[in-house]
Amino acid sequence: MEATQEQALAQSLARGDRRAAEELVDRSYRTIYAALFRLAGGDAELAADLTQETYRKAWASLGSFRGQAQLGTWLYRIAYTTFLNHIRRPRLFVPLDEAAPGCEPGDPSPPEDVRLAEGAQAERLRRAVLALPEDLRFSVTARFWRGLSVADIAAAEHVTAVAIRKRLKRAFRILALALEEDTP
């Protein structure tokens, strides 16, 4: 979307224009959901909940959008922060003797050992990425899980593109070490 179109969309959103809101959701829902799906480790229900929470927060903070970054980048930052807030929240634990929904006999999902084997490497990488320091973690997830350009990430973080490239290079070194140490 051109900068002038994006500014017009942002202004319409700030005025409460429902069509502009629908257009933003149409343009961004898939990418926001996909990024949250990856962050949530493939939990589709959690990703959907976090996506809805992201849009709720976006509508509430439209007045703070200054246009220094693209709308999609701004929205991704809200989604990312929403995910971080979710994982920091204390959890209620369900005793093991209580049956969890969807665990009835005859469940058509693949056997547990097959699912674990298929997702082990992806989960190791996900855990390693989430263990990165905040600035590196945001740069990596924005670049590779959201697909933002280095320039867009730099604008969202209010730093130079060189700084983002340095962050990514540092993150790759840390990830390589973490994955090497975590090798089974």
C-alpha cells in the first residue's frame, strides 16, 4: 500500500470508519494470525484468541499511531506485545486426574510419539528464539516469522537498518550456540 493510501486509512481508522477497519483486518489478518500461530507453537486456538486481542488493542490505541512505521508493522508490534503479555501471565493448573476435553478414546490425531518427533526440531528453534533478549527476539520474529523488511523493523524500533542487521547477526550466533547445546 502506498504511503498516502496508508495515511488515509490510518486517518479513517482514527475517525472510527468501519469500512477502514474492515479493510485493515482484510489486509492484515492472515499475516498477524500466522505470526501469532508460530509464536504460540502451533496452537491455533491460542493464536486466534491473541489475534482478536491484538485487534482490540489496536482499535483502543489508534490515536497513538503516528505513521512512523507502516500500519502492518505497528499492528505486528501490538501482536508481539500481546503474545509476550500472554506468556508472562500466571496460569491456572488443571489436576491430571481431570479429563481434558478432546482426549477421549478414539481421538483421530496422530500418535503422541509421531507428533513429538515431527515437531521437536521446530519447538527447539521456537524455544531458542523466545529465549533471546527482547530486542533480538523482536528483530528475529519480525523478520522471519512476520516477513518484515529490515527497513520496516528499523522504523518500528526507531533505530537504523544497520542496527537491525547487527541484531540479527548477533541473534544468529546466539541461536546457533543454543541449538548446538540443545542437540539431543
